[in-house]
Amino acid sequence: GEDVEQSLFLSVREGDSSVINCTYTDSSSTYLYWYKQEPGAGLQLLTYIFSNMDMKQDQRLTVLLNKKDKHLSLRIADTQTGDSAIYFCAESNQAGTALIFGKGTTLSVSS
Amino acid sequence: GAVVSQHPSRVICKSGTSVKIECRSLDFQATTMFWYRQFPKKSLMLMATSNEGSKATYEQGVEKDKFLINHASLTLSTLTVTSAHPEDSSFYICSARGTVGRETQYFGPGTRLLVL
């Protein structure tokens, strides 16, 4: 079945860039997502990318997609303490279907 | 952006009782809603897909008689955990997909269930 893998932890200093990586196995993945979850809260959609795109940038966030290697990354520029959270990578192979999530990467930002 | 609410945000109940969790799309019509369960330090696991006006589709291993889902309107889906047991304690999160922008799912804030 489909699988989404992420590293579990990332620690950075405030002001540095953070790069969170994700790999997936489903070659028919069409949409790839990044969600943010703060403690005790639900998931906030940060951004998503369609599989025919290589890159998407939205303010401090840059998503890179290497479809050949099935690798997705999220770069957060000028990381702030408020960015500390769990970041989930997710994929779906069809618009409107349920998402397959990775286990989440806990980002810790120190000042 | 689209807003999805869940109620209650937190519930504690005795073993054997039933608990109903509501998921509402506040500013859009949601033809499809999804119910996920999240264990501590684990990913979200899809429980069921709920389509307005029809029976929910449950994932393998999810007991449909234990987790009753009703999607009676385009803005409301409910999950009822029947005869709850301590192992049902978890964080339940719903998401909703509208009729426009089908690739985007908006998540509710989650409901923390603790069964004593």
C-alpha cells in the first residue's frame, strides 16, 4: 500500500532556514500537501503542490517536488519560534479522496 | 480560508457510554467529510469517508457498528462512538472537502476523547 515517510525531529535556531523532507511510494500521487499541527490543535493546511509542478513558493515557504525520486521537501525561511509544531506530509492520488499522512516531523525552534 | 469546527473539543466519559462528535463546515458546503483518528506521536489514520446523503465508507479494521457516522446535511457530519472503552481514547479529527477546489481538505480542530 501507499506509504509516506518523514524524519521525526528537526531542531533549528531562530532565523535559520528549516528543511523538512518527505518521501512517498505511490507513483500515482497527484497532490502532495504540507500541514502544520500545533499542540492540542487540528491541522492547518500550509500549502500543496500538484504533481506536474517542481516548485511552489508562498512567502516564507518553498515546496520542492522531485517526482522521479518521489521526494517532497518544505523549506521555511527565517524560521521563528512560532513555527515550532509538527509538520505532516500527505498525499492523495485523486482530487477529493482521503489523504495518506506521514508520521509528522516535530520542528523545534530555539532562540 | 474555509473553516471547519468540531464539537466538543474535549470530552471525558465513563466506559460503556456513547459519545457524539460533530463536524461542521461553517462557510462552505461539504459534500464529503473524512474522519481521522490520531494516536499520540502517530500519524492520522483514516477511519471513514462520509458522503452527504449516503452511507459512510469505512476503512478496513474500523467497526462500523461502533463508530456510527451520519452525514445528514451538506454542513454537518457526526461521529458517534458507541459503548466507549478506554482503548477508544484518542484524538479524533474531521476534514471536509467542498464542491469547489476538490483537492483541498480543511481540517477541524479535533476532539480529545478520554474514556475512563
